[in-house]
Amino acid sequence: MRTPVHIACLQTQPKADFEAALTEALDLAAIAVEQGAQALFLPEYCGGLKTKGGMFAPPALPESSHPVLTGLRGFAKAHDVWISVGSLAVPGRAGKVINRSLLLDRTGAVVSRYDKLHLFDIQLSDQEVYRESARVTPGQHCIVSNVDWAVIGHSICYDLRFPNLYRDMAQAGAEVLIVPSAFTKKTGQAHWHVLNRARAIENGAFVVSACAVGTVEGGGEAYGHSLIINPWGEVVADAGAQRGVVHATIDLDDVAVARGKIPSLQHDRPYEKTPTLTEDAT
């Protein structure tokens, strides 16, 4: 049996610049650690987020000089705590940025990186349009991190709508699926809870989804409701629609229990990827 782990989602408000973003993250991180958290999970673009003309325009710097990453690495080391840096923008190619999530160990070292695969190009109405691909270069790799307390599968926000990614991670051994997000309020109200619960149920895994909350400078609003969901699909923590911290103690042995009851990961079968269309015989 493994020792249960006390985790916390930090439900931050989107901040347009590095200094404000770091202050926001460290303020909630201090609260979470004081309450006993051993691993902290931050939202997407916790390193800074604003929009301009319907495009994401997060401030970006290389990892080596990124003040939010530097500050969070120092906090992890000072407080002996794991930190999932939900995501921050680092320079990419052709004037674009990369939406990158990083996992820090208790010494502040970067143990894994994940670049967001699926980009949010969405038109919700004539007024609410998002074109993440206009500013962001997509990642190329599925990332699973085997750390000392869990096997963690990485994703970011819009990835949540692509279940094959999570299946691949679970098949590779992931026990905790993380989904740092800045889900829009409109899509969050419609789909956030059901999508997160579905990913947990399908894969018999914990899902930990820290989501930003509140308005974004330049336009847009993040939904909040950061979630911690157990492998049976039950919501064990929901941060609601306010800035703050939500906690849960997770027992990784629950993953084996859930997968033993419904061993669907062992039942996947190969099939022809092109559907066979049949004519109506009536």
C-alpha cells in the first residue's frame, strides 16, 4: 500500500503580466502549504494571460529567464512541495509561443514538460471568438511522468475533448491525469464537469483539473470550478466560482481498485479506423 497524498488545486485569477501572475500564484500556494498540501496544481497560463483581438496574447520568456517559473521553483524548494505549473508561454518558432506545462519536484527541479497538443480555435458567437493557433505552436508528444508518488499523465485545457489522448496515457500507466485549464465560462457551464468525470471513469484514474477563474484582460472569462475527481468518477473537491484553494487527500491504491472492478483498459480491441458505411436495405 502507498501513502495517501494531500494535494491542492490553486484556483487563481488570470493576470496579464509576470509580476501579478507570480504574486497570485505564491499567495495561494502559501495558503495551501500551510493547510498541509504536498503537491500543488496551478491552472493553464498561470504564468500570465491576456487576449487581444480574439487571440491569446500571454507574456512569454524562455524558461531560463521566466520570472514565474523561477519564483515557483524557489517556492517548491523552500517548502518541500511538488508543483504542477499549469502552463506558461515560452517563445516558439515564427513569432509564436508554446503553451507549456511543467512539473517541479520538491527541490524545484523540472522533472517533465508538456506542450499543449490541441489548440483552442473556437467561435462561440459573433462576439466570442478564440484563435489560439494564431499565436501558439502545438506540441507533438504525449507525456507521462513516473515520479516517486504517482504516474502522471499531462494535458492542458482543450485537450480534455480528445479522449484518445487520455486513453493512451492510461495505457502507459498514468494514475493521475492532470488538466490545467482556463476553460471559458460558457463552455465550462455546459461541459466542464461531464468531460472531467468522463475522463476519470473511462480510464479508472484520478483527474486533477485546476482551472483559472474570472475575467481575462482583453476579453474572455475563465470558468473556475477546479476539480479533483476519483477513479470512480466522483467529484471529491470542487472550488466553485471564487478564487481560492481546494484540497483532497488521494489514495493511489484506489486506481487499482477501480481498474480491477471495471478492467476496460485490458479490453481495447483493434479495429478498422475507416467506418464501413452500409446502405439502408428497407
